[in-house]
Amino acid sequence: MAEERITTSDPSGTHTTIVTDGDARRGGGSGWFIGLVLLVAIIVGIYFFTQTSGSEAAKDNAVANAANQVGDAASQVGDAAQDAANSVNNY
């Protein structure tokens, strides 16, 4: 901030006058703009991070479900093989 002090003396006493540059106090709005851009970038980053985490969880659940189905199918095949072996032994 630009500031100028002017001291004058007269018979009634000493007076000090301070003159400031009014434009020096203004920021021009660029600080607000940069802050707004950073805020939007943070919000967008959080949104994409949460979406990625959700899709990873969905993928993990799908893989686990498929593994369970494969295990169930293998169990059914094993049971069918056991039934077939028992049928052969009975003849």
C-alpha cells in the first residue's frame, strides 16, 4: 500500500496528514477467481475419486460373485460324477 506522510507546522501546532493510494487496497478480483478455480478443481477431483472407488467395489463384487458361481457349478459337477460312479457300481 502506497502511503505518504505530510507534516506541517503552523502557529497552532504540528499537523500530520497521511495520504494513501486508494487503488493499492483493491485486489482486482484475481484472487477470488483463482480461489474459485481451485475450489471447482477440488470438487471435481473428489467426485471422480468417489466414482472410481465405487466402480472398483462393483468390479470386486462381480468377480467374487462369479467365483462363487464357478464354485457352485464345480460342486454340482462333482455330485453328478459321484452319482454316475454309484450307478456304475450298482450294476
